[in-house]
Amino acid sequence: MIKNKFKNLKTHKNKIKFIFDGKTMFGYKGDTLASALLANNINMVGRSFKYHRPRGIFASGVEEPNALVEIIEDKNIIPNIKATTLELYEGLIAKSQNYWPSLKFDILGIFDLFSNFLVAGFYYKTFKWPSFFWEKLYEPMIRKAAGLGKVSTNPSRVISEKGYLFCDFLVIGSGPTGLLAALILGNSGKSVILMEQDFVFGGSLNRDNPIIDNVSSKIWKNKIITRLENLPNVRTMKRTTVLGMYDHGSFAATETFKKESVKKQYQILWRVKSKKTFLCSGSTERHISFQNNDIPGIMLSSSIREYTNRWQLKTFKNVVFFTNNDYPYYVARDLISRGTKQVSIVDVRKEIKFSDPTISIYKNAEVINTKGKRKIEGVFIKAKNKPILFLHCDTLGVSGGWNANIQISTHTNEKPVWNEQVLSFVQKKISKNSNIKCLGSADGIYELNDLFINTKKEVFKYLKTLNLKSKNIDLPNVNTKETYNIKPFWFVKYGSDRKWVDFQNDVTVKDIQISYKENFRSIEHLKRYSTLGMGTDQGKVGNIVGLGILSEISNKSIRNIGTSTFRPPYVPASIDAFVGFTKNKSFKAKRLTPSHAWSKKNNSEFVETGLWYRSQWYPKKNEINWLDTVNREVLNVRNNVGFCDVSTLGKIDIQGKDSLEFINKIYCNNFNNLSIGKVKYGLMLREDGMIMDDGTTARLDENHFIMTTTTSNAEKVYQHLEFCHQCLWPYMDVNLISITDSFSQFSVAGPNSRKLLQSILDNSEEISNKNLPFMGFKKIWLKNGLSAKIFRISFSGELAYEISIETQYSDVFLEILEKEGKKFNLSPYGTEALSVLRIEKGHISGPEINGNTSPLNVNMLNILNFQKDCVGNILFQRKKILNNNLRLVGLLSDNKIHSGSLIFDKDMKMNSENELGYVSSSCFSPCLGKYIALCFFSGGEKYFGKNIIVKNFLKKYKTFAKICSPVFIDKEGKKLRV
Amino acid sequence: MFKYNLVNKSVAKDKIILKSKDITFIKKKIKLIYSFSIYNGQSTKFKNNFKKQFNLSLPNISEYSKLDKITVLWIRDNSYFVCSDFNLKKKFEKSVNTFYSLASITDQSGGWASFFIEGSLKKMLLEKMINIDYNKLSEKSVISTSFYGIRCLFVNNLNINKLEVLCPISFSDSIEKKLLNVINFTKAVQSNY
Amino acid sequence: MYIEHPLLGSRSIDEFIYYGDASLLKRPVFNQNKILEKFHKYLYLRKNPNGIHSELWFHLYGDRSWLIVERDTKTHEIRNVILANKELG
């Protein structure tokens, strides 16, 4: 007799208080919510999905289909948590689900009465007509009745992080197989990680309590664990559930931490990469289908054993087992040794080797029905050639056999094979090079002695293939041998219906028969038509039963039917784990400009451009409307001087003796005439001839250039340049370095821009019109001794400069600029004003470079150089591109124009055939006092002066506009050269 | 020309973000960082000149080498970051000038933020930061990888409980927040191990 | 999924950007006969194998190198990885 070590733990110190359905109860440290509920004689824990039948705790682990509860913490509700894996903690508040108004008296239980109509295919057949009822009536109705738990919209209190682990060997599962395998692997000296989803190690040892090497399994297990924990190359992890297997030996696993009370719950999503993985996930018992086999009090026989041995429950006083194999006989012995008075076994087999006077055995017999609604009262038994018998009981344990838990090994499409001896799917055809190997009962080896022999053999064999050695370990000797002797038996023929196969989705034998009748006969069709195995338990207890039933109905062997595909996650995983830190404001990293702090101080509103936070405008205290702010900023640039942070534009430093040749191959216009100290506009094409980006490139020296790109294309252009260098022209001696972050860049624009800049320079003559003409570049020194680069380029069309100064000096530069700027009415301007200024000037930007425009469309055909090899200039010459007659024009209107609007002739019908073009950019022009836009129009310049309709179908808006030149301000470009 | 007293306040001094018995987390002041990308066929000349100027050999792939105030990081094939104290810039420039025909040089000092993590929790932190088996790398390694969606450099010595994280300066606030989060998380769960 | 970088060792797929078929390396030489057709074929026509595929990956978060990767599109097994610029240069 094994001493009840666990009994000693049931002291006052380890008592835990919790609340279930409003009632306060007590359990002990080491309990799950399920074991505590059973100990408190709670049997009904929920209502089923479809028929709202009373349901109880069915299993004792991740395979649990019924006991899904919701946990309530503050205002937060977490639904659909399995009571059988929820580790009990002080202050837990849990509630059963899926009923109204109470668990005991559920109005929707009425669905059960209509079960004849709610069979497989019900939704497809019933809610067909009339079709307009779907949106208004059917869908809302089904939604309300559907689902199990409620979802809370309050922020979760789970704190998650991501993690990355690497090892030579990953062992999944810490039962007898996993422990032995981990020890042998650990002794080889290579790195080993052992992952166990439960909060204690041991797996089936905790349930079956075998005697190994003449000691209790607990002592044996603890010896191994101690040895493992003393190996520095072995890492053991509890509460760590492997969710799935992915390519190249990578796995996802979630690790949770012991929750002492209602505090924050921590969680890690691990990505594990292992060279070889051993799946020691054990096996899961399945049930047998018969009439009314789903009521509270009916459980897997292995779960009864686990509640008795692991959690010392004494609530099973009068137990009946229904079985097709030997396992329940051993469970019966455990029950009796712990004080259960009455145990009976109903066995479908004719020949049984057991004859135990303390157990009532019914051979060649079946359980054909049960009595009881909210708790089982008894069973109806029919033995062959004998009359129906009624047996009272408080618990019914079912045992239909064991399924090897191979699911994770099938995630990368390895198909398992049905083994007729053990009646389970196993991985026999797995390729030698495959990263994963199943061991122990996960490989269909159920008897413990055989399991140890096989595990030791396989692991040593594997190590030998790698030329690795491991210390020899004595084979553990199992003193309590347990046999199997299974006979295939899937469902009881007696009785017409109400024989459950999948408890969670309320799928019965009748549903499978209907699916088959309606020709949904392949396993994949059966699954989807009947929803067998589609619940959160992924059919762990019912799938194979369903498969067996299909096999009998169709007279096809299970081997030929096969199994449906398993996909990660192996058990439900909270989305929290995948989100981790990246939620709410931290969803993406924020990229801040050098002037961010200054802008914030000056009341700027920010806009997100990709990851960048850019200043959109700088409202003054009296400005209520953003348009007033933007108009003021624009006019101030046109009349005085403004400055804008343009650091976000990509800056690429290009150096090397082949730099010029390289740049000439990247831009479609000629760059051979760019001399030192000059800047040139560059148009960059994709290989298909469409515009990729535009910018300017300055020549600092013979072999030194700086290229700028638009903000949003900076990464893309850099990748493109590296592609061209490394993949197309690797012989070129050129180096590309991104300096976007190293240098801050500010545009200073307006008629007073030169005067302002001269006042902060050491030598004001440096930037006179003669010494720094339009499109020139120079290195300059500020009065405080700092050096900077100055480019005389203009996006706004005014006299303008861009100053590039090392980022670490941006604060002091802004200080100086602000101080000296007061004399000239300097004010900052943001991206909105920047946009208005360039639209007024007819400069193309992001909206015009939309991927569908070629140089021809933006009136730049004349700058293309066809004499040289450059990206895009060949495919640009395709007929379709050359014949495209869209040209960039301007639009002028008294009313607002929206970007994306379509252009139509006044006299034609507004349909897609008559579309004449579309608006790419639009704004209000304070300089003209009108609304303006840039637009691609069929025909271009010869239509200047024509009135057309601008129509926006989405906004249901229409206005008139006049076609004009896209350059609204200073067509001759006089201001630029002043 | 450079003036240390004119640098942005946010990078002028070290800032201690967190200090406890098992972990210290500091945002460092500005570092001097120059990038060198060797021109075709100049490798040998560059190596020799480098040894002459700094008395230091270039590091191997994904490694760093260090001597006194100079640290050299391998960034990519034929490309290195040379790091030092910012206030040594004047002296440094003189050495840099000897390389102009051998490599393309850019001053990256203002472009990077540097974070310093030291303490016994370093190992547990690293396994939550980078998806790299850093234990298989050399003793002194530079790891360029994705962290919080951003390309960062991790400078790690296997035998010391010190780690440096370099990120583009525009992301420094976000990276600081993310690093602090990982540190606080690790501190909170470490008692469970 | 992991790519075995020839210089840096095993790196997670998140560090890379997939670009396309490795035939993009064979850009037609400028100034040939039927150059338009050749470029059209180069950019648009390619095989789509169920099996080994030679493709281009950019190591954006690592050393910004371009790699030629041989990957089995069916099993995802990666056979061979080389630096693009060493292949031609």
C-alpha cells in the first residue's frame, strides 16, 4: 500500500479559497479548479454548445471538452478556460457558461427538445430563404445563441513577452518517456530543453502511480528530476505548452507562471529552435458512444484514476466502468484500495482475464442508456442473451482505448498511419531527416516496461548516428505491469439517437450518419459538415470515435479513411501571448525627428508618416481651425521666411570611384554633367519604366555624392540601390551608407531666407547669389563654429535652402535660428503647409508617384536619357506606356476638390468609359484664394482653359473646375534664382 | 570642427534609467562613431594602416575588437564602425584623414543611441531580446538583428555580464521603453526560475 | 523558418525581405538586338517550380547583404545559400 504523501499537503497552510458560481469553496495547493470542484461535490459545470444540455467534468487535462469556465478578475472576464488545467489560486473567481438565467434552469435548454431538427447541416438547410432575412434576423439570432463564453472588452491584465530559445534536443513532455529521454540526452553533454505543459512534472506517472524499481513513481520521478536539474546543459520548464511545430525545427510554446493570487499574470511566448525534437506527449483516452453518454458524472476512466491518485478525491463511491480494454480494471483496483465500496465493469469483450471478487464484471455487455439529468443516477446494461439490467451509480467511467498524441508531429504535413494492433494513429512513415521523433505512448507503445525499453533503445540509437555517447542508464523496472488487450468498439447500436461523439460541438452518431447519407464521406468533409472535432478541444476525445463510426457505416477501414489535418495551436493560446508588448501606443516603434522636442514645445500637432512622427502644423493660440494655421504658414513662407524639419527624407552617402557611373545607371536623366558643388534633380524608375522615386543628388567631391529620397520610399530606394550594386553590378567600386539619422536637415524658405541665414553664418558672403547659385551646394560655418552643409534647392518654389547639420547639434541650431529669425518673422511650417507650397509650385511628390505613372505622365519625357543603360529606360519604351495620354495638369476651382476624384466632361455621362482622369493632390491655395489640384488628365496641355467636372462618388460630391498649368506660382522660376 | 558643449542635452550625459542589485540600465551619452567601408582591392592597405593608426587588428565577421578607448565593430563585409569617446574627436580626425583613399568614411556619431545593460540578469534578458543563438557565437560579438521591428546592434561579451545596444537615434525613445519593459518583466518573473 | 547566412550563420526569416526569382540577376546587356523583348522576358516571364527554387532575399535587419537561396517550395527545405555579389563578382 502506497502511503498518501499528498494527504500531508492537505493542511491548513495549503488551503486555498475560491469562488465558483457565486459560492465560496475551498481546495488545496496543487488542485486544479476541476479537482477542487469535484471534491466539493460540484458536478454540473456548464451547458453544452448547441442543445444546452447539462454537462459535467469529463476529463482531467487538456482534452476536456465540457468544463469550460470563465474567470472574472476586476472588470475583466476571460472566457472558455478549461477547469481541468486551471491551477487553483487564492481568490480565484470562476463562473460556468452558456446558460440563461441560471445554470440550473436554462431557458435555452429548450433547444434539446428540438434536437431532431438541429442536426448536422441544420444551418445550411434552414436559414436559406428568404435571403434578406440573413442580415437582419438570422445572423444576429445565431450570433446571440452561438459561442460559449462572453468576451470582455476591458484591457487584459496578462503581461506577455517574447523569448527565443535554442537547443540541440527538445523533449516535449515529462512523463516516463520524456524523463528517461531527457536524462539520456542530457548525459551526452549537448543542450537539452524539457518542456512540460502541466504545473508538475511526471505526466502519466501522476495518474497511474506505477511502482518502478521498487519505489513509488513519485520517488522515482523526483530522482530523475534532481539528476536533470543538476545537469548544467539541461533546462527544465514547467507550465510550458508547445503549441506547434514549424519549419526548420522551430516550435512555438507559451510559458505561464504560478499565480499566487489575483495579481498580474505573466506569460512568455517562446520560439524554440532545436536540432532534433522528441515528442513524448503521451496518449489520451477516448470514449465510447451510447445513448445519453454526456451527462454529469460520466468521465474518462483515466481521469477517474487521476482524480483519485493525484488529487486524493474520495467522491467516487459507487462506480461503473464501460470498456473495450484492460485499463479500467487497474483503475478499479486503485479505487478499491482507496476506499471505494462498489465498483462494476461492463466489458464488451467475451474473454476477460481478470477475476477479482471485489469487482462486479459484466462480460460481453454494453451500457445502452443512462439515467439522470444533472447528475448520473445509474446505467442500463445489456449483456448478450440477457435481459436489460439497471445499476445505480454515482460515476460512470468510459474507456474506448488510447490515442497517441501525435498532433504536433503532423503540423508540417507528415501523415500518420493507423496501427491496427493498438488502434491508434502513429507516425511510422516520418522521414529520417525529419526534425521530430515520437517516443513512448505517443508512438503507440503503451505498456510501461516496453515503453522504457523502446525509449532507451531509440534514444541511444539516435545518439549513435551523431557519434555521440551517453552514460549508460539501468533500464527502469516496472513492478506493476498493466496490459491492454483492446478490441475495436466505437458505438452501441442499441437506441436510436442522443449518442454523443463530440461533446463540445454537440455532434452525435446521427449527425455522422446524416453526413454520410448526404455524401459528405471523406474525413475532411465529415469534419466540416458535422463540425466534428472543430471545437476548442480539436476533437481530442471524440475524433477517433467519430472516425471509427464512419469506418463502420462506410465499411471502409480507418487506415483508408485517414485523419484530418491538425494545425497549430495544439491547445487554445491567448492572443495576448502573440501580442506581447506591441499593443496600444506601443504597437509600433515611434520614429522621432531631431526637432521633435522643439516642436512639441511650440504647440505642434503631429502626423504619422510610416513610423515617423512629423509636425503637421504649428497652431497659434488664437487659431481654432487647422486651415487658418496652414494658410498662415504658407503665406509666411511666400512673404517672409519659414523653416521646416525635412530630416525624414532618406539620405544616402555614395562614395567610390564608380559612384558617378552608378548614379547614372540609377537615375533615368543624365548625371554626367553634375559638377562638384552642384545639386541635380534625379528621377528614378523601376525596371518596368514607371517612376519609383525622385529626389536630388549633390556632388560633394569627385567621388562623393549624397542622394536624397522621399520619406516614404527611403527604405525601398536603399534596398533598390543595394540590389543594383550587389546583384547587377558587383564589380563597381562604390559604397552606400544611410545617413538619414546622422544628419538633421532643415529647409529655410522664403524671400528673406538668405538674409536670415547670412545672419547666422561666420561669413555671410559665402551664400550670396553669386557664390551659391540655385542648385548649388557648399560647406559652411556658423558663427558658433559649427559646420554644416547647405543645399540651395527649393520644394516650395521660393528662394530656399536646406541646411544639413549633424544630428547632435540640431538643438543648438534651432536655438540660433529661432533667435535670429525673430527679426525676419520666421515661423515654423509643417507637412500640410509643405504640401500646399509644393502643389502651388506643381512639384510632384508621393501622390503623383503612385506606381502607375511614368515620366511621360508627369511631363518629364524630355529629361530621359536613352543613350545610357539605366534602370527602367528600356521597358519605358513599351507601346502601352508611350501611348498613355494622361498628363499632369492643374485644376482651379471655387469649391473644394478631393484627391482621388474623377474627371468628366460636362456634356458626357459620368461612367467608367468617359473617365478623363483623376485628381492626385489637392488643397486650398491661400496665395490664389482658390482651391487647386494636381490631376492626371487625358490630353494634357491643349485643354488648358477647359471647364470640367470633378466627381467623387464615395463622398457623393461634384464640382466644376478649370484645367490649367500645374505650376500655379512663378511659372518662369524667377523667385528661385533671385 | 566640433564643440562638445554644444551637443544636444539629451545626449550630453549618461542617464541612469534603472539601477538595482541585479541589473543596471543606462542610456549613454553620445559616442564617436565613424563608418569605414573599404574600397575594392584596398583591404590589405587598409588593414595595415589601421594597425598603424590604432594599434588594433580588425575584428573577424560578427565580432568586435577593443583596445583602450577604441572599439571596432564588424558591420558587414569590408565595413566597420570605429567607436570612441566623443571628446577625443579632434585627435581621432587626424587618424581618420589617412584613410580617405582606402575607404569611404562617414561620421555616424549623431545617428546612434547607445544603451548599456549590466548585471546578473543579462543572460535572461538576451533570450527575450534577440532571435539568435548567441552562445554559439564568438566571445566578443556584434549582432545586427531586428528588435521591436528595428534594426539594432547588440555588442555582447559572453564572459561578462555587460551588454550594449545600439539603435538609430530616431528610435531611441521607443527602444528605451521596450528595453525597460523587458528588464522589468524579467525581474518580475525571475523568482520563478 | 531560418536561413543559413554564409557569413552570419542561422538567422530567422524575420530579418529578411523576399524579393523574387534569382533569374533577376541575369539582367540583359544594354544595346542588343530585340532588347525590349529580352527585358520583358527578364522582368515578367519565369518558371514557378514545385520543388527547388532559386530566389533572392535581402538581409534588411542584418548586414544588408543580398543572398541567393535555394529553397524547396514544397517542403521549405533550404538547400544552399550564397552571397549574390560573390556569385557574379
